[in-house]
Amino acid sequence: MAFEGLSSKLQNVFKKLTGRGKLNEKDVKEAMREVKLALLEADVSFAVVKKFIAAVTERAVGAEVLESLTPGQQVIKIVNEELTSLMGGANAKLEFGSKSPAVVLLCGLQGAGKTTMAGKLGAYLQKQFGKSPLLVACDIYRPAAIRQLQVVGEKLKLPVFERGQQNPVQTAKEAVDYARSHMFDLVIVDTAGRLHIDEAMMEEIAALRNELNPAEILLVVDAMTGQDAVNVAQAFNEKLALTGVIVTKLDGDTRGGAALSVREVTGRPIKFCGTGEKLTDIEPFYPDRMAGRILGMGDMMTLIEKAQTAFDEKKPQELTNKLRSNDFTLEDFMAQMEQMKTMGSMQDILAMMPGAAASKLGNVELDEKQTERTLAIIRSMTPQERRKPELINASRRRRIAAGSGNAVQDVNRLLNQFEATRKMIRQLTGGKLKKGRRGFNPFGF
């Protein structure tokens, strides 16, 4: 999970502060030293850390904070505000310009995830803004780069324009003409990367920029590269005058220093972040929400938006009607679990809930595979068995267990849980809730 290590350390620091009734300047400066070390360990640029600590300390040692009835909370509030400011203050929206098609030029080093991000971004803008995107393959150097973009395009049902090993500038020019004549209003250009910055790569991307005059020039950086991401961002910004940054692999990096450094160093906003391997794992970057996650305050807005995206608006009413008529089946149970999966892992969901950060769970481990095992059992049933679980006798249970790769005990456990859920639903819809059922979790986590 992104910033897990940093989040845990910062929360420990602030726990000490809030545990004291009064604070003095020495207490604040000691806490800031710990915050400084935590940020440096998270691979945040030293210059950025130095400036951040100075800003927080200056505000936190004032009489308004130290003489407050809740000085610890006041310090946390200041850190939250400064973290938000450090990452850009507010969400920076993508600009499409006045020309059609709008051109978005992606650049970055090899391995940062540009090709996959081109597809993710196209699909996101198609869904959220009703755009008609055309992906353009301009990486003619990396083996199978064009094919990779085509595969991504096929999975997302997005068209890909390519001209093989032709000069990338010519390919891009033809792609824009093609988009204009075929009614595409958005062109996303995947460019070549290198293992390191070199002059030839920079000149080629500069030529693409000059030819296309893009509405957005977005640098794709890998969050796991740490401070190297800052150096890369500086070099690309000096050459291309970036309009924004996309941080990828934020889900797999427990440090996340790049996200805290890039905005401050380049002056360019982070516009999107990649949050997982699935082609739907892309989010607009909200500095205030990310600061909330880091400090353990949660991110309810993103959680709500994920839920709205994952759940069909008509489904809740249909489910309510089924619950009232006692028609809730294993098929409905399976549909709910599959929709929950689209919101991400339980660890990700917990990270967005105030006070429920993974770091506070101690030694409790969330079995992410439990959902898959449960779904495998239900999928091994016949449609009739899902609708009428009472038909599932001993021999059917053995067949279902064998078909799903689970033990008979696992099948029994699921059926017992499901029956308990149905009983609870009957009690709830009847206006009664027996004691002892309040903590029941039908998903078995």
C-alpha cells in the first residue's frame, strides 16, 4: 500500500503529541526531527524535506498552537495543510484545449508504465468525459512495444494507430490527420523511453511536441524509483515544459517519496496516479485526499466515488426488493462480492477509512484470497443450486468442493454463513435484530 511505512511512522509521532496535555517548543522540534527522518526514509528529496519541516515548525511553535487546549491536534492540522500544499494544494484537471482532436503526449523512462498508462488514461477519459480516444504507437525501439499497446487497446476496446518502424514524428502527424477524419476527439501518444535520459530521446520527444502542439505533456514516473524520479522530472521539464505528471505503481511502493517531491521540484501538478495492475486502476490525484491517507485520516471521498463507479445505481433498489421479499440468493451474494472486488483490495479500502489504516491492525492479516475461494465455490454450483441452496445435499457438496478446489468444510462454512445472513436479513426486514448478530460479516473477512 502506498506510503504505508511513512504513514505508520507519522501516526506514531503524532500519537505521542496528542497524548500530552501541553506542548512546548522543544516537544514540537523533537517531533519534527522524527517527521524529517520518516520523510527521508520514504525517499523524499532532501531539499523538499528541509523546506517542509521549516514551514511546519514555524507555524507549530507559535503561541496560537502551543497555548491551545489541543496543541497536538493543531500540529497535525498544520502538517496536513502543509502536506496538501506540498503535493499541489488542489486537484489539477486535464486540459483538452480548444482544438480537436486534443493531443496528450506521454513521456518518461522505459519501465515507468507509459504504454499501459496510455490505455488506462484513454479508458478513463472515455468513461468519465465521453471522449473518443485514439492510441498512437510511437515507440519504435523497445521490442514488442507496439504490440503491447495493441493488446492494451484490445482489452479496453480502444483503437490503436501504428505505422511500424516509420519515423515517430511522421506517424504522430498521420495519426492526428486520421483522428480528425474519423471523428476521434482525443489522441494519446505513447513515446519511446530509455533506461536513462539521453540526448537522442529528448530531441525526438521535443520534435513530437513541436509537430503536435499537444494540449498536455505528461511525464509518467514510477513511484518506486524514489529520488531518481525527481532528477528525471527536472530533466524532462527543462526540455519539454511539462504540463503535468502521472505517478505509477503507487500501490506497490511503501515509500512513495516521488509523489511528495515531484510537484515541489518541477512546479508541475500530479494529475493522475496508477493504483494497481488492472487497466481500471487509475485515479485523479487529489493532494488533500492523499495527505489524509498518509496521516491516517482516511479518504472517504475516493471511497464513495469508487463505490459509485462499482455499483450499478439500479442494483441497490433491486437488492432491497429481494431482501424484503426474502428472495436473496447465492447469485445475488456472488454479484455483491464481484462488485466489491472492483473497488480494490480490502487493504486499499481500509486505507481510505478514517482510523482504520492497515498499520493499526497490528498482527491481523486480511486474507485477500478468501473472496476468490468463496466465488469459486458459488461458481461451481448449478444455477438451480445457487437459487435454492437447500437442494445442496452431501453428494452435491462433495462435487462443488472438488469443482472449486476447496474442502467440503469450506462449502459447509459458506452455506452456513449464507443461511445466517438470510436469517439476519429476515430479522432486519421484520424490524427485529437479535442480540449477537451485530458483528456478523457475511463475506467472512
